[in-house]
Amino acid sequence: MTDTNANEQDKELGELTFEQALERLDGTVQALESGGLSLEEATHLYEEGIKLARMCSEALASAELRITRIRTAHGEQMRFLAEGAADYETTPC
């Protein structure tokens, strides 16, 4: 594969959504597991599969970080709300 083809493939892969990349990775794995490919085809698919797996892994890590940040922010808000409610309940009238 030439550098131009590799760059075009990287650009194409970079435009995929997580779901599209995961679906394509699944197809790549199935093609490799089914066998019957030439060494060149198998090597190309393996390389593409590694890139897709990296993309999916990075997308999942990014989503996990985002969820952690949301939970942390939400947890802080809930802690303040709980403290405020506790103060309200213990304050004599």
C-alpha cells in the first residue's frame, strides 16, 4: 500500500462514527477468521483492524472520561443539595 492510499484510508476511517467503526471492525475480524485470503489481503485487513480497534478504544476512553466528569459534577451538586437539605431539616423554627 502506498503512502497516498494509506493516508486516504486513514482519512476515510477517521470520518467513521464509533458505531460504524465497530461494525467495520467486526466485518474485518470475520473476514480474517474465515480465511481464504491472500497474505496481502490478510495483512491489509489486519492493519485496518488494528486502526479500527484503536479508534474504538479511544472513543470508549473519551466517553468514559466524559461520563466520569458528568458524574463528578453531578455528585458535587447532589452533595451540596443533600447538605442544604440536612441544614434545613435541623434548623429550629
